[in-house]
Amino acid sequence: MSESVEVENEKTVEFILPDGSSKVYPAGATGREVVEGIGPGLARAAIALRVNGRLVDLMTPLNEGGALRVLTSKDPEALEVLRHSTAHVMAHAVLDLFPGTKVAIGPAIKEGFYYDFDKETPFVPEDLERIEQRMQEIVAADEPFSREEVSKAQAEEEFRKREDRFKLELIEDLPAGERLILYREGDFTDLCRGPHIPRTGLIEHFKLLSVAGAYWRGDAKREQLQRLYGTAFFSRKALEAHLRHLEEVKERDHRVLGRQLDLFSIQEDIGPGLVLWHPKGMLVRNLIEDFLRRELYKRGYQFVSMPHIAKVELWEKTGHFDCYSEMMYSPMDVDGQGYIVKPMNCPGHVLIFKSQTRSYRDLPLRYAEFGTVYRYEPSGTLHGLMRVRGFTQDDAHSFCTPEQLTDEVAELIGFVDFVLKTFDFDYKVYLATKPNDAIGGDEVWQRATRALEGALERLELEYELDEGGGAFYGPKIDVKLFDAIERQWQLSTIQVDFNIPERLDINYVDRDGEKKRVVMVHRALLGSMERFFGILIEHYKGAFPTWLAPVQARVLPVTDEINAYGQQVLDRLRSAGIRSELDDRSEKVGYKIREAETEKIPYMLVVGKKERDSGEVALRRRGEGDRGVCSLAEVIELIRRDVPEAVRASAEGI
């Protein structure tokens, strides 16, 4: 960072521009004055600045020099500023249209913005249209955003006039003497750190999207507010592309498709966040688990199982009770002893390891479990299969020597790659390093991190560094997959753990006969069956590949008199291991075809008098239409060829 300097008794600051040149300005010059000094064209295009990595707006006085970059509408970071400002315009419009409404907070988020409101009556769809119209009027007025630095007392006075208890509460929580920032546009004022765009006229392309409930400050015991979501872009084209993307997301919603395809349900009688797997959904889950189970056996894993409850003392020993108590269900009394439903499987696997003396010859020792765990998630965060309170992890733990760690991690990464490619996913790898709250000394962290780096480099995998993103108990590798519409999902994880081996004294006997501390590696390939299943539904849009489809083929007789031949076809398909059904209802065949397409069945075998007489079928394939007449043997071979090579190979010899 450049130092402030004195020039003729005037304090100045020096800025270094991206091309390496520098500019000197009086200290306290606003961002707008700085940009105007660079050039009028850039000043007209400027949205905000990045000064020494900090995002600031053109209204902010700059008292320190350093690296400076001007952001225009072409910079992705400028979009955050535009959206934050659009949120303010939305709040302005709401207060104009619905006097007496109180505003809470309104930040920019990944794909848009929101603002929380305390309003006596619920917003309805027609309200969103009215708010948009009022926003257009505010935009057309092209009012400037202004920034004002005030004392805590001045801010309190401002919002006490408006009887704004939410802002007053936020102000009260701030330290005495702290300077606060007010932003104004037109007759709307809000407490805000910014930054904001120069004027409302830059907000041209926006859309309000939905209304949801939200608790004040995320506390379920506090006021329930109404959250208005919206989005904004610098161009009409970008906005329209995003709205098309949202429509695609809506069409892929696993909650809707899960109901339409009769895969799962979450019912009030069971409780929020607890999943009922229906026959077709359970069939798909079993296919996934069977595939993984075969691969786990091939790779030297041993299956174990931990009870669903365990004594409170166990969770205290492992540290889970201290670190995760807010996510754990309350203890239950059993014979005067406290028990907790398990939030994790690892303590059980450790106790199995410790049940006998282990030698270095036994290592690496790999335990796996499809273990169902239970964690409390606030009701407002629950979301179909993606965020639940009871879920089954494809959990595994490796116990190895320090010397084996790189090899073990390399094997695990290879396993992750194999599984994700089998399900047609591309992915990105992240190496997460030591966080501020880490346990264990620098030496063991460095050794473990080098082992993870070594495994990634051996496999020639590109990865991004996630500085400080490791777990408190050790570094980790996280894998994020991309679905069919390029959304990123956190999925597989490989984590080195220093915590549990120390707390539970996990050792092995080394070559020299001495006890040594074992290295413990947590890993999950899919994370949880529930969340992975939800991702799969949305990735495939409910149209599972043939090998995962609950029903691979449906036989469709043209008339009732062909039902007997349809049954013969069904019997032959089933004897060949094809998951199939017969639709022998007295309905027109066109209706039967449309229903099979709606249910996303991969193969439809239409049979009429001609097919019965020739012993053939008229084949239709999902999304492709009529494929012509062929023998049943050809159909069976087609379906078998649809199974990925990796899945076929995994079944051999098991």
C-alpha cells in the first residue's frame, strides 16, 4: 500500500492503477473525484472501485492510497453493487406503496437480492407487479445515491423518528463511538455499509421473483418477516437468460418431480425434514447403494454398523457435544442414563477399531457404513431432500499410518472420480487448509496438507486452494460437481482428522513394537443418499438413465385382445432382468404412450396384432419417438447396452 505524503502542507494519497501508472490526489477525495481525474469516459462508465481489495463506491472519501481498479458494468463484482442498490429501490417502493411497513435488512446475494419487511398483511403476486411499477418510476427519476457518515446518536435519532425498531436494535448492538453510514436516494434513507451505484437511473433491468418467510436475525423465536426476492442485471439479455435459467430450475425441482414420479414424500404426520421413501424411489436408492457396495468390497472396505443412539458421554469424549450440540437432538433418559440419537457415525467406527490391538500390518483399515444420522436443522432451512433432519450417509473411515496417508488419499480421490463419472458429473476440486480455530500444531497440519497435495499432484488433478477452509480437526479435499444446468453442488469430501485420534487415544503397534497414533481419514462419496438423490432428480430432470430407472420398459398392448401376448413379452423381459410393467388397461394406446412419457420410462414396447403374429414389438424410446419394429432379443440387448461399463464391471464376480 502506498503511504500518504505531505505536498506543500496538503496531505495527499497515491493510487497505483492496473497499468502500473500512478495518480496523486488530496486525502479525502471521493471515488468520483479520483475517477474523473483518470478520464471522463471512465468516469461515465464507473460503477464502483476496488481499493486495496476493498469494494467501495464513488461517494466514499479515500484517505489511504494503494492499488486501485475502476469497476464498470463489464466487471462481475459490479453486479453485486447494482443488486444491493436495487434492493434499496425495492424497499423505497414498498414504503411508498404500503405506509407503516417496517424494513429490516436487504443485502445482495449470489443470484440477486432480497429485503425483509414487517407488514401486517401478506404480499400477494399483484403487489409484486405494483412494486415493480413504482421501482420503474424511482429509476426514471434518476436520483443520486448519497453517503453520509454519522454518529451512533445521530443514527438513533434518524430511525427513532421513523419508529424503526429493527434499525434501532442493530444500532444499539454496535460499539459506542462507532461511526455509522446512512445512504439516501430520494426520500428513502437506510442504515447501510454500502457500496452503492452512483444513481438510480443505472437500474434498468430487474425483476421481482418471489415472497418467502424469514425470521428477524435468523432467530425462530423472533418476529416472522416477509422476504421479497428479486434480481437485477446490467443488460436485458443477461436478465432474460437468468429468467430462462430460473424456469429451467423450476422445471427440475426435485420436490415437484418426486411427487409426480411417486419417488418420495415428506409428510406432517412424520415430521418436517424426515423422508418417506416410496417404492420407486427406494428402488433407485437400492441400485445406487448396491453399485457402491460392490465397489467398496472390491476396494478392501469392510462394512460395519453403529447403533442409532449412544450415551451422551461418548459424544462428550469426541468433542461433538461441545461443537455440534445445537445440531444434536436432546438427550433421552434410559435407565437414568442420557442417550442421544447419533448425528455422526465416526465414533462407532473408532470403537470398532479400538476393540482389539491393531498392528501396522492391519493398516490401512477401511470401514464403511450406509449410516442414518439425525441432526436438527431449523425449520426455515429445510428444503426437500437437499436439507433434512434425518439422512443416510455413504460414510467411511480409513485408519492408516502417517506414511500411508498420501497413498490412501490418492486411492480415495480415484474412487471419487470413478463414482462421479459413472453418474455423468463433471466436478471441481478444492484443497482446504488450516482455519483460525484449528487444533493441533503447525507441523502436523503441514504434514497432512502436504500429503493431500501430493495425492492431487500424483493424479495430475487441477485444484483450487481454499485458504483457511479446513475443518478445525484437519485439512480436507472437497469436490463440487456441476449438474446439467451448470449449478455447483458440494458433494464428496476427504478429511484428515487429528481430533478424534487424540481424544479417543487411537493407536496401532508399529514395526518397532511401540504404540503410534493412527491417522484417521473421513470420507463421503455422495454425502447423503437423500441430498444426492435430490441432485440426481434435478440433474436428469426426473428422466433417470436406463440403469437407474425404476421402470426400464413398459409393454403397451393396443387392444384388450393383445393383453395375453403383452404378458408373454413382460415375462420374457423380467426373466432377462429388465425392470418392466404391463399397461393392460382398456385405454387408447396414444394415451398409454403419453402417460409412459410423462412418467419418463426409457422404453415403450407397443404390441398389436401384427407384432403378436410376428413375435416382435414396436419400439419407442423416451424422447426419441418411434424406433420401428424389432425382436424382443434386440430390445433386451439395447437395454443392457444402456448400462454403463463401470456398472456392468462392478457386478462381475460379486
